[in-house]
Amino acid sequence: MPDSLPAYADVAAQIDALALSVDPSELHGSLCALRCGDARRANWLAEAMADDSLPPPPSGSALAALDAATVAQLGEGDFGLELLLPDPDAPVSERGEGLVAWCRGFLGGVGLAGIEASLGEEAREALGDVARIAESDVSYEDPEADEEALAELEEFVRVAALLVHGDCLAAAQGRRRLH
């Protein structure tokens, strides 16, 4: 996929270099929600971190690549949105915590972008489910079942984000989204 996300570790390294207090997955969740609201935001990083003194990510950086890939994926018609989560080889518990962090970031971004009012009933329900995931205290006791459950949750969250994006597009175009 030409618009693939940068590596989780590269995003984490840039977050560390900027001394930001955010998890890479959580930051990507915020970015996705902010871009659902408006793909032309000038400084999404300052908005996501609620810090107007932060400059936009420099061109060629992992955070700039994260933004470009996210905007491209949201704009594609093939539902190819990827979630920035820890590497697939990481323990299921680490990937599960990454998904919970992504959901927290997405919810925060929805609030920052002020897009909840433009969402239809289906997207609001999906957002409620994302909120329940974000509030989860997950325990990992059966690795095989946990892998399967995590894959299903990840797919659900990805589709929920695309549903929110679709409703935001429909609202921006001034028409109702067809189901």
C-alpha cells in the first residue's frame, strides 16, 4: 500500500524527541478523529496535544508521514484505514493496550474536532462502543482467544472510525449519508 503508516517505533522515537507525553497509538487515534473533522487542519499536532506552541511536524518526519498516510487512507474509497498499533510481533497484551490507547485518542480527537453533532445514529452508537473499549481494563489469560478477540476489536474500531469519517463527509457536503 503506497500510503502505509510509518513504523510504530519511528513515531515513538519522534514523540520522545519532542518530549510529548502521549502514546503513538493514542496520538494516531486523535489524528484520525481530527482529520475526520477536517482534512485541511494546518497544525493537527498542536491541536491534538492542546499546545499552540507546538510547530507542525517537519516535512519528511515520521509524524508528517503519519499525517499524510492517514489523510490518504481516509480519502480512499477502499476502506484501507490502518490503525497505528504496536508491532504484530509484540505480545497481545501490549497490542491490546495500544488499541485501548488508540480508542482514547480517537474519542479525545472527536471532542477536539467538535464533530459529534454531525454524526448519525449508527456512528454515535459505534462511538459509544469505542468509548467502552477505551474504558476497558483488559486481562490476558488465553493467548489464542485473546489474539482472535483483539483482531475482531481492531476491525470493529477501524470500521467505526470510517463510519465517523463518512458521516463527517456527508455533513460537510450538506447531505445525509446513504446506508
